[in-house]
Amino acid sequence: MNDSQRVPASREQVWAALNNPDVLRQCIPGCQSLEMLSPTDMTATVVIKVGPVKATFGGKVTLSDIDPPNGYRIVGEGSGGVAGFAKGGATVRLEAVGEQETILHYEVNSQIGGKLAQLGARLIDSTAKKLAGEFFTRFGAVISSETGSV
């Protein structure tokens, strides 16, 4: 799944926000906690609902392929107990289109197992797309409010 989002902020401001656990916590749907362990590793607790299954996932988030301020790869993986496991990632690329505007391009993938995997690929894909869309929409709103843009 590929998409992009226009963000009314400089590439450097967007890059800083993508590396700020407080911003990420606000933007990740269902995020209950997100703690930075190192510049590239975080732990997270996220509640996700896929169809009739609601599960709390505890796991880790890792940043790799870091190329400041152009982009990186963010990968999360966690276990939801009997619900199964979830793994997902996004490759994020930032394109400056002006001093105060950036296009955030992203390519998302996800993988699940256990009870969640029995729900069907179509439901899983639509949920992953919805969650990614929510994240990037919230991210744009948070950046807009921090930079004073409307």
C-alpha cells in the first residue's frame, strides 16, 4: 500500500516530528504507550480492533535505513496473546516542495498470524490501510498545530 500526505511544515520539522516519541504516540491509532529506548528502538503498547477481534499488542518499534532528513524505515512487531501476532512497517520518504511544505510518501506492509489471520486477507488489508491512513492524517494535524499552520 502506497500513499502520500502533504504536510504544511519544512522537511526538517517533519523529520524531527517523525523521530519524536510524543508525536508518534499521539498519531499511532490505539497507542497506549511508546517509550524511547535508544535513537532507533522503542517499546509500545497498542490496542487494535480487526473486525470482531480486539487485542492489546505489546512489542517493539525499530527505525532503520535512516537518512536524515530524507526518510527511514519504521518497523513494529508485537504479540497480542491468543489473538496472535502482528508485524508491520512503513518506508517513509520526505520530499520538500517549498520552505514550509513537505510531501510525506509512505509504503506500508503488514503481516499477522494466529486468530487474527483467520479473519481473511481482505479485512486485514482494509484495516491496515485504515490504520495507516489514520496515522498519517493525525500526523499532518499534529504538525499543523505545532507549526501554527492551518
